[in-house]
Amino acid sequence: PIRLAWIVTCTLLFIGVFTLIHNVTRGKLRANLERDLVHLYAACFVISWTGVIKYHGPKPTQRSGHVYVANHTSIIDYIMLCQVSPFSSIAQQNKGWLGLIQNTAMEAIHCIRFNRTESKDREMVQRRLREHVANPDRLPLLIFPEGTCVNNEYCVDRKSVV
């Protein structure tokens, strides 16, 4: 119950503070505050699960043009990695309340969204990937190459985007 109360409280605070920052500030200050808030929220989520992050070897440094690749077994993977450092990612565009979150929070960290039903989305994603990696002000890009959640028992066929 304490963990649930913790994450619910953190989520409500995140939504409130993010909305305030998003509507009151502008420019680079807003971008930095929103990135820091996403990083803090991911840390709160990891704490709610009593998670401990251990580094094996040196912690990766952030430099422009970095692309990280990871397995994707659930949404928790992304949150755990964002606890280390906020990442931009590629995600399918959703509707409803999840789409609302994508249009605000994920836009703040420059995630690349796509719509599987659009025939020209592949070219758009390729272009945005190149632009993202070339821009030194953007967060490192995190890619889940399988493009879907898997159970880590087998490899899934995927289509390369780049």
C-alpha cells in the first residue's frame, strides 16, 4: 500500500508540476525543466518498486549523436533506463489519454512518434531519426529494435528503419 500511495502521489505531482512548467515557462528553460522532471519521475517510479540500479563499468556519458539499443519486455524497461538518464525514444502514436501524455510529456523529450496505419510514416521516421541524431541539443536516442514487447525467449523479426 505504501508503494502504491508513493507512485500515485508522484504521478499526480508530476502531472501538476509538468502542466505548470509547460504552460508558464518557454524556451530552453522549459526544455531543461521538463527533462529534469521526466528524469525525477522515472526515479520515483524505480523507488516505488524498491529498485536498485547497479552500474557494471563506467556510466555512459551523454554526447550528441548517441543511439542506445535495448530489449523491450515492458514499458518498465523505458522507465528504468530513464532513471539513469532521460532518453528520447521511438513510440507508436496512441489515442485517448495515452495520446495526450505522448503529445506533451514525450514531445518535451523529443520522442519520435509514428502511426502504423500511415503509409508515408516510414520515410518520416527515417528523416526524424537522422535529424534527431544530428542535433547536439537533443537527448540520446533509445531504440527498441524489435519494435514490440517480447518475453526474451526468442527473437522477433523486425524491419530496419534507418
